[in-house]
Amino acid sequence: MRYDEVTPVVYDFTYLLQLCGDSLDLRRGREVHGMVITNGFQSNLFAMTAVVNLYAKCRQVEDAYKMFERMPQRDLVSWNTVVAGFAQNGLARRAVQLVLQMQEAGQKPDSITLVTVLPALADVKALKIGKSVHGYAFRAGFESMVNVGTAMLDMYFKCGSVKNARLVFKGMSGRNVVSWNTMINGYEQNGESEEAFSTFLKMLDEGVEPTNVSMMGALHACANLGDLERGRFVHRLLEEKKLGSDVSVMNSLISMYSKCKRIDIAASLFGNLKQKTVVTWNAMILGYAQNGYINEALNLFCEMQSHDIKPDSFTLVSVITALADLSVTRQAKWIHGLAIRALMDKNVFVCTALVDTYAKCGAIQTARNLFDTMEERHVITWNAMIDGYGTHGHGKEALDLFDEMQKGSVKPNEITFLSVIAACSHSGLVEEGLYYFESMKENYGLKPAMDHYGAMVDLLGRAGRLDDAWEFIKDMPVKPGITVLGAMLGACKIHKNVQLGEKVADELFELDPDDGGYHVLLANMYASASMWEKVAKVRTAMEKKGIQKTPGCSLVELRNEVHTFYSGSTNHPQSKRIYAYLDTLGDEIKAAGYVPDSDSIHDVEEDVKEQLVSSHSERLAIAFGLLNTSRGTTIHIRKNLRVCGDCHEATKYISLVTGREIIVRDLRRFHHFKNGSCSCKDYW
């Protein structure tokens, strides 16, 4: 046009500015802005509104505002453009101030203004201002408009006000599929998965055709509920509606099957999917990690890199989560190094996962060093560090860190208090635990969940305050769940209170727990009291119900290879050497004062009892570690169950006679054995 000396009109520039804004091409946008000025359109309402829109979309919101201020005249569209600029760039309060200025200038906000500003208020959780906007919408007659109503739904859900969202939805005269999707996702985001799925079914009943977003919301609900049957129903519906070709839907399906513990189906879907995004790889890696398939998760991560797919922060978090379960410090350092090379070592989620992993690998000081260097910390970061201290038996350090957290800007949540109470339990800090349980309710307005009640029972029970623990259960405002009664039964076993233990067991087994560990706990309690007939009854009941005892398994890493030992197993290449060494070690620790505790074994000779106890998986792993490492090397063991009382006592003496530090991570906590003592101080 310019070459042919055709004079451009204002709309040529508005189209070009729109194009530059949509493609985020700031350099060319500035060139067009220059042409607007040289062609004398700097006072034109349409041209300057397009300039404001360009700068706002290119995240130059202050430049956008300067252009807006220079406009000699402004209409509703130009006001909405600058309001949208601030709102979409995360400056919700500035956007609201502009809406007020807009009214002072004689312009009434319309439905576009409200739909622009409500999502910004949702993002910063400005509920009070959101309610004011709702009030304006009602007075101005915009509340009945479906787009305004849907934006209000989203705002209320993101601000955690589920009740108000429900009322808005109920009052909507017209609803479209976006409104229904907002309800489904809103319930899901607020932890109400059952309501989310019910809303999905109501939507289908009312004849509203579901979209990909509807299906993903329903799948997320099934995943969080762990409901495989309903998940399969959604899968069949997807195929019926021919929505299964969308990669985002397939990613949600993979996540759902993974969370429902059908990793085989998830892997099959992943393998058959031709177009995979980084989110697809992340979903599958995390699925393997969450189901304990650590090697598969790591292999898939390596395969992902071999396909030249660049991992993002979510990929690293998924891999780090898998490595945390391995509890191998060398692997944690490897992934940390990879994060540094990928320039993701400052990402708050990656760093939080690393803090958690170092703590779970026994490197609690490394975890704290990393925590201290973090410029940004979320509540999950504080929770990871407090929980790390707690599982290592460093109760005082956990409480000191919690005090530091309370002085800052990050507010503790329910998980924080669960970690704090658990830390008190592991360190015998009973009064402190009682104080923080009350503080959670009174000072922070947080409602205790079943896990909090379970942690309190564990706290009182471990300290020997069984009557207080039982009274606490009876005073609970809700019916005690499996975790609460299980903690009580564990305390009865520790303190050999069979009479109370039987009462607890009666209530516990009415709830029909799947976990065979509780039956084993009851049997062990009877065994410690030499009540062999009752032990036999429990075992018979387990057989009738098809409940099997989880076999004890311990892992130890040596020269980049993880060695696995099961109780009594003889299939390791060094088995003969290990058992011979255990015999010698047994004599040495007995000479140092160790007395075997074989009360839990019946109907065999005393020497056979000792042999059975000494072949527990953790002792085999410890012996292997001692035989294959040089003096002074710390032995790291990972066990899938709780360490038994006799092995705990034996390991103290092993650390004494060998002069080695032995770190054992069991199902609940860490035990640092050194010079004949354990960090848990018998609060385990």
C-alpha cells in the first residue's frame, strides 16, 4: 500500500495493532504505533484504543495506561480495554480502582466490564470486592446474563465460597455448558469430588451435551475419589461421544486410572497414544511414581529425554517424587544437578520436592540448607521441612521452624498442623502437641480432619497416656475412623494393655479395614501377652477373609544398585556370607548386653526363635551393608513396615559393636542408630 502511495485509513492500523497484540509482537506493534502518529491518528478514539490493547496484551500495562491517559476522549470500549489490561496482567485491585474511576467519569460498567474484572478478583481471592461486584451486577440487572453468572460462579469457587457459588448457580435462569463445567471444576477445586461427579450426572440428565472440559472434570473427580467403576463409566461415555481423540482428555484418563491403582490400563493408554504432549509424559511418570513403580518412572523419564521432549517443572517434581520413595541420597543429588542444569533449581515446586526428598533420604541437614537458600517458599515448602524434622525425631527443630513460619506471611494450613502434631508425637512432646491442636482450632479456625484426631491419639498413646487417648476418642465430635482406632490399637500393643486393646479392636474391625496390618497388630499384642489361642483366632479370621500379612522388605543401595531383602529369604548371591556374619554379630551384641525378645514366636525351641527373629529383612540388609562397605561408612536402610521391637534393640547394639552409624527409614519415621542409641529415644 505504501509503495503504491495508497493512503491508509484508521482501520488499517487498528487491524494491524490487533494482529500484533494477538501474536505478542511488541516490536512491530511499536512500529505500527509510530505510523499511527505520523499519519495523524494519535487523537483518534479507535486507533488509540487499539494501541492501549496492544501494550496491555504484550504485558506493557503501564505503557498501556499512559496511552489511555493521553486520549482526549474515551468511550466504554476504551475503559474496558484498560481495565482488561490490568485484570489480565494480575493487577486485580488496580482494575477495580479503574472501574470506580470509570463510574466517576460518567461511564457505567457493562457486562463486559464485569466479566473482565471477576476472573482477576478470583485469582487474588478478593472475596469482599467480588461480593461488591456481585451486588452491582444485581442492581444493574446483569445477574441474569449467563456469562456474568458463570464469571461469578468461578470467582466464588476460587475464593473458597462454595455456598455462595451454589446459590448463584441455583438462581441462574439460563445455564450453558460452561456454567455446568464451572460448577464441576469448582467443586473439584474445593475438595468436593462427590458433589462434582453428582453435578456431572445432573448435567447429563438435563440433556446438556458434555464437552472435553466436562469429561476432564468428571475424570478428576473419579481420580480423587479413587472410584474405578465411575471412572470406567466416564471412559465409555467418552468413546460414545467420540471425545477420546483429545490429548488433554487422554491425559486425564491416564491420571484417573493411575490414581485408581490400574497402572496397567494407564500404561496401555499411554502406549497407544500417538500424539503425546509433555503433560502426557508427566501424567504417566507420576502415575508410576504414585504406584511404587520407581524404576518404570525413571526409565520413562529417560525415554522422554531420548525423544527430545524437554522436561518442565512438573516432570522434575514427578521424578523427584519417585526418587523420594527410593530414599537414596545419591539419586536425590543426581536429580538436583539435573534441575540446576535445566535452570529450574529456583522453581518453588521443584525446590520443595527436593527438600522433601532429601529429608526422606535421611539428609535432613541438606534439606534444611536448601530450604534456607530458597527465595520463595509456599506453605507446602514449610510443611515439607517441618514434616522432615518430625520424621527424623527432631521435634524441637520442627516447632522452632513452625514458630518462624507463624511470624512470616505464609499462613499454616491443615497439613502444617498435622506435621507439627506428628513431630510432637515422634519426640514425646505431649503438652506441646495438645497446645497446637487447640491452637489450630482457636487461633486459625481450622477444622480438624480424621488424620488430626489420629495423630492426637498417637501422641497420647505413645506417651503411655492410654486412658487420656481413649477419653479423647470418646469425646470426638465425629465417629472415629480406621486411622484413629488403629493408632489406639498400636498404643495398646506398645504398652501391653490387652483389655483395652480388645475393646479398640472390636470397634476397629466393625469398620472392616482392608489393611492386614491391623490384624497383625492385634495378633502381636496377644503374642506379647502369651495369649496363643487368641493369636490363632486372629490368624484364622485373616485366612477366612483372604487377608494376607504384608511381607517385610528392606532395601539397601550399593554401588548404583538397590539390593532387596525379604524376611528369611536366601535368594541373594551373598546369602551364606550374610547369615554367617549375622551369627557372629549375634554373639558380639549379646556379649555387649543385648537380650533377644522372641515372645511373639510360639511353639518352637528358643534357639529357633532367635534364628527367626534374626532373619528379619532389616537385619539381612544391615549385614549386607556392613559386609560390603568400608569402616566409617553410614548404612542407609529403607523398610516397608515398622521396625520390630527386637530389631530396634539389636540395631542399637550393632551400631555400638561395629562403630557404624545406621539410618533406618521405616513406614513412619527415621531411626538414626549411633554408639548404641537411637534418635527416636523409644518414641517410635
